[in-house]
Amino acid sequence: MAKYVTECSRCQKAKADRYSKKTKLVPMPTGERLWEEIAIDFIGELPESNSYNAILVIIDHFTKMQYYIPVKTSWTSEDVANACLYNV
């Protein structure tokens, strides 16, 4: 059966191409010292707890250290920046 499929031109034209669209994987930069390269992401919207309804996740790529900060989805970018400064 496998030989038939590889020799059949109709099968080859209809076969899904799974390889040509893949891009080269590039590793994330890790930096050379603490807190030089970080990743920030939000988890939410979650059920409310102590008036917070989301979690701010901050990861240092060099040490893999992680911080989880409770936040609100209604916060502005200034509020999030202050939370980062005061908690990390």
C-alpha cells in the first residue's frame, strides 16, 4: 500500500505538505546576567480572589526565576509597571 501511495501522482498532489512551511527555530536569548532578558505574560481573566482576577508572570531567562503577582485586568500599564517594580 505504501509503495502505491508513493508512486501515485494523484496521491502526491493531494497529500498535505507538512514540511515546506516550517520556519527555522531560533532559541530565545538568555542574557549574560540577572534580569537582562525577561518574559512577561498574563494569566486571566480568572475568578476573583481578594479583589484580584489575573496573574502577572515574570520570568528571568538567565536564572529561570519566576514571579507570580496578583493583578486586576482593569489595571493600566502604569499599574502593571509599578507592580513589577515593587515585587521583583
